[in-house]
Amino acid sequence: MDELGHRKRLRDKFYCTGLISLLEYERLELLLTYCIPRKDCKGMAKQLLKKFHSITGVFEASETALLSVEGVGIECVKFLKFLKALYLCEFSKSHTLYSLEPSEIVAFLRAKCDFSKENFYMLMLGSNNALLNMVEITSEFKESVALDIKHLLKEALLYESYSVVIAHNHLIEPTPSGEDVEFTKKFSKQLELVGIQLIDHIVFTREGFYSFKRAGFE
């Protein structure tokens, strides 16, 4: 009964005052109550945030990673993946990147980027350039992001991507490093093997950006 009462209080708090009144763990806890019956979701929400750093991180986490958190079952994973897919489907209706101009893409990403650390993004596009899904990887360190090409290819194929745009932020200058260049070449070749086009790789800061496409990368 106590758990049911707690859930009702949490839902009433949101209904009366909105998300702004909820702490981050309470927002995730409230979400979990809709897919996990009769269990305390507060501890689980805190564990998920500790492991994945943010609610966005929870949505971006793989099935295997989510299931490694105590109390998270396959039905919970399905629920989270459904919500993410539903959001992106609706979001893409009003976010079609018709021109694929680097400046347009950078403006979109700057609005969500945490510039205190390096972040990597892969935008998966349909044949009409509608955004099908987006992978976001945040660095555990300040100035580098660990990337797994196999994982990125799997995501691109999962959403039947026609093409992809990759991007990441730098903390100071948008000049690509030697590692950035080598990764772009390698990833482009791997995408080509599965019939997906790499449209561009963009390196951006708060003020500027570098586009591999504009620089003549093929």
C-alpha cells in the first residue's frame, strides 16, 4: 500500500506542478512506474542514472547494458525502447534535414550539446532525409570519446538508414585531429559495404565548425 501511495503522490506532483517540480531521478522513477508494477522504482532510477549519467543516457543504453542493472527486466527495456522510437518518429516529422547543410545540422546539435565534454552523434536518415534515429555517445573523459564501429553499423542497419551524418564537438578548436580523419575514412568504407552513405562528418564548437564534406572529403 505504501508503494502505491508513493506512486500516486509522485504522479499527482507531476500533474499539479509539471516536470520542473521533479528531480531527475523522480522523473525517471515516475516513468518506470508505468512498466514495473508493485516494485520500488526509486532505487532502480538512481542506479540507472549512476550508470548512464542522465535520462538521455538511459534511453541510449543498449539492451545488454540496461539488463545489467538490478531489477531491470526485458519488458522494461522494451518499454524504454518503444518510448524512444515513438519520440523520434514524431520528432522526425518536423525535423527533416532537407538541405543537409552543415550549419543546419550544427544548429540542431548545439541546442542539445554539453560543451563541457566531448560528445559524438550519429544522425540516421531516411531516403527523404527525415531523422530516423540518433545515437549520442558522451565521453567518460573530458576530451575523447570511445567509438565502436560495429555498434554504430548495427544501429544504422537496425533503423534501415539510407544515409548517416556523424558529428562531434571539440572543446576549443573545430579542427579535426588525425584520429578524426582516420575514423572518418574507415567508417565511410564500412558504411559503403552495407549500402549506407556517409553524408558528412562535422566537428563543431560553440562558435565554429568544420565539415569534411565542404573540405572535399569523398
